[in-house]
Amino acid sequence: MGLPQGEDWFKRQRLAGDPEATFAEIQPWVEARGLDAERVRDVLTKSFALACETKLPNPS
């Protein structure tokens, strides 16, 4: 249709694989809303860290 594509923020963060950089980008938003910074960091690590860097428990 010729419409410009919007940036895919999630995809950009996933490809970067740097949860700390992601947190630095959204930190003002986190603080403005009174969110728990450590919990946000934990979620970002689970969502955006490279697979070889995550230490998720083995389900077996």
C-alpha cells in the first residue's frame, strides 16, 4: 500500500540482545510509573538476553 513501516521496538531489542541497554532506554518510563526497577530488569533479561547468557532452570 506504500505506507511507511513503523519501527519494531521489540524486534530491535531482541536482535540487540542487551537488556541493560534496553533498561537504560526505558528507565525514565519505569521511574515515572513507579515500577520496581529490579523486577523490570529481570523481565528484560528473560526477554532480551542472548540465549547463551540466560541461566533459566532446566525443566527436566
